[in-house]
Amino acid sequence: MGSGPSLNVLQGYLKLITDRQQTIVSNMANVDTPGYHTKDVDFKSAMRQVMYGGDEAQMQTASTELKGLPERPDGNNVNIDRESLMLSQTQLQFQLGVQLVKDQFSQVLTAIKES
């Protein structure tokens, strides 16, 4: 097979992207909640865990509060424009991950047919 990412890494990547999407949607749902602070997933750190940790069972994606974002007078710091942009980005990342999974399965089917 090719030298692309393994299915385990792709599975972890898709889980991570899904968790990040859920966090972003939660931020958007709380745009009017006084005192709510924007959360995000540390994508680089979580992806390192996916790639080098190996065991999905131990992979827990943690969302953390983002620091340094401007707050409104009610203490909420959710910026709907930022969240919309982040949601669009994660949707593209998810589509990329799905395409990579399809490519992996296509390679497996090709190898089976050629056997």
C-alpha cells in the first residue's frame, strides 16, 4: 500500500475534527450567554497524541477556554464571525479526512483486485 496516513490516524483525525466542530457549535449556541467564554480544542497537541499516542481509548479531546479574546460588557467573548470561520475551516478539514479514508479503501480494493 501507499505511504499515506494509516486508517487509525485518519480515524483519530476525524474524531478530533468532529470534537472541534461540536465545541465551535457550542460556542455559537452560547453567543448570548452572559459570562460564557469561547472554548477550542488544542488541535496541534491532540493531533500529536493521535499520531504518536496510538491508543484511541486513551485519547480524550479536551476543550479549553481561549484567553485574550475581547469581552462584551456581559462577560461573554464569543465572536460569531470567528466561530463561523472556524466552523467552515473544520468542515473543509473533515471533507479532506473523508477523502483520505476513501483513498485508503480504494488502494485496498485495488490491491485485492490485483491479487
